[in-house]
Amino acid sequence: MNIKIFRSVLIHLTVLSVLLLSQAGFADYIAGEEANRRGDRDTAFKEFYNAAQNKDARAYGKLGSMYLYGLGTPKDYRQAYIWFHMAWLSGDREGERFRDAASSTMNRKEYLEAVEAAEQQRLKLGLEKTPEH
């Protein structure tokens, strides 16, 4: 096979793979929105969680809210803090306010653990340390 044709095929396959993988996260977020509208909080939580793991920033605040209010998952202020922090870092201006609300329920030890866990999640998602505002 000609090297130019091989490179062209390889580039096209790479682009197609990236597009398909990004669509998976997009589909999870849309499915989460639809489930949430129907009142199916368990499914909404699972879909937002999958979208967030696929780095769909739109899902970060949704996931934080579900943890904060115990929708589709038990209340977990530490997880709420983490995901609202990810939302804030991704440009969601309300993320900071909700993150701070979640932290107001924690004692100092819990807060410091949440801050460390948020930093680990930030690194995992490859987000900058400062918001994208």
C-alpha cells in the first residue's frame, strides 16, 4: 500500500474514533436530561455520571446537584463539592456558589478531604487550576 494512502486512512480513522468517543459523552448527557425531565432520577444520575467521566463539562454541575440533594443517589456533600468544583473550573459561574454551599455542611477534616479529592478529580479530568471564565 502506498505510504500516502496509508497515512490518509490512518488520519481518517483517528478522526472518526475521536468523533465517536466524544459523541458517547454527549449522548450520556442528553439521556440524563431526558431521564431527569421524566423524573427518573436513578437513570439521570447514571447518565450524568457517565457524561462527567467522559469529560462532558455540562454534566459536572448536574452531578453535583444530584449528590447535594440526594437525587438518584444518596446525599454526599463531599461528592457534591467535587463536582461543583469541576463545574466552576469549567466555566459554570454557579458552581462556586453551590460548591461553597456543600462545604458549609462539612467539618474541617471533611472539607480538607473534599478539597484533596477535588484536586485528584481535576487532575484526572485534565482541568486547569483556575476557572475558564
